[in-house]
Amino acid sequence: MLHLAKLNGYFALEPDECRAAGRSLAERYQNASPFPHVVIDDFLDPEILRGVLAGFPSSEDKRYFDRDQERLKFQFSPQEVQSGLIRNLFAELNSEAFIGFLEELTGIDGLIADPYFEGGGLHETKRGGHLGVHADFNAHPKLKLERKLNLLIYLNDDWNDEYGGQLELWDREMKACAVRVKPVFGRAVIFSTALDSFHGHPDALNCPPERSRRSIATYYYAAPEEGFAALPKRTTNFQTRPGSGDKPDWRIRRQHFINDWVPPKLQRIAYRLIR
């Protein structure tokens, strides 16, 4: 879909090609259900992605998420990675050329990439791990910007259906899964990150012990029209599926209640009470 041309050892996206590709997919993205999204196979040059796999860092001795809502999930910031190719790719996914692709695709002007890769980078989930259905955090604490888009690029060769790990997109009422996306090598998913863009891979992975679910993740932001102070602040907001054994994330629900209803001067005291 998008090609990275080699320029004196550096791989770069071409701005005009990116904008043309975004325009070609705009109607499909903007009219998608249950919320704006697009699934694109063969999104980037496979040789580049195989280079990412070759330089994928080891998770040995690495801390990971381990609670009811997300388990055995590892995150690696690009700054942690020793591969020049991987850092090159993340730089291009934050570049003006790629922002042009996203703006044409989504119709959102003024998108801003995150140089800190807050929550982004390389992701890996091991056998038995999962990520519950959720809506993402919506406010970047350092940039003071509103989160608008997620990009996921999968890195999983020969991924069998029985391994699980399909990305699920749920309707806004959390009544049913509307879309399932198999996380196969080279497939990209781009989707809106509104407060009700519920997604995840909530069932435990059943891949062989030596396999894992790997992906690239980058997030994109914009300045909120009414100002950052007026933006309702949300951290990752996990949901429970009907008829499932999913456990509510009461800690986050209490946190959101305090943010919305407790006066700012009393919030510090309220947080101490719920710890």
C-alpha cells in the first residue's frame, strides 16, 4: 500500500503517494461501522516489517500488564529499541508524509503525532494473555491534546484462527461485537478513538508457547476545539461483554466519577480515600 524509498540508507515515505492512498480509502473509512475504521492488508513493504521482527526486543525480565483487564501484555517504546530500522520506521509513522495519509483518510485536519509514543511502540502479548474490550485514554497529559486515531500493524506470520487474538470492534452500546480482525502479518487497522470506540482482544491467546501476538502501535492527536481544560479526561476505560465473565474495572470507574463530580480542590483527598 505505502512504500518506503531508501535514501542514503534511510527509508522514507513519499508525501504525494501517502495523500493519494488516504483519499482512495476515505469513503470506506468514514462510513465504516460500528465507528470509523479501515482494515488494510499489505500496508507496508514486507521486507521492512520482517526487519522489525528481526529486531524485535526480548521480553525477558521486562515488566508487563497483569490484571483482570489486561494480562501478559508487554510494551516497548521505540527509544528502548536498539534497531535503527525500527526507529526509522517509527519516525516515518510520525512524519509529515504519514500525517498527510491520515488526514486524507479521516477528514481530520491538524493531526499531530506523538513524539513520546505514550502507550505506543511495539506490543507483544504472550500465550494466555488478553486485552479486555475498552475505550482508550483520550487526553495526552504532556502535549495537552485529544487523542483521535489508533494505527495498529500486525507482525504475525502463519497465524491460525485457533490461536485467537482477533481484534474485536464492539458497538457503542456494548451489546455485540460488530467486526473481528485476524492479526496477520502486514495487516493494518486504523480507527477512531472516541470515548465509545470499544475494542480489544478479550479472550486468552491460545497460540503455542513459543509464539506471541506482536504488533506496531502509534496514536495521533489534535487540539480540542473547546480547549484542553474543557475536555473530559478518561484513562483506558474497560467494558464488560454481555454474558461473559469479564470483571468490571471499579478502580477506573471510581476515578472517572471523581474527575467528573468532585470539585478540583477536593479530588486529591478523594483519590486518597479510594486507594
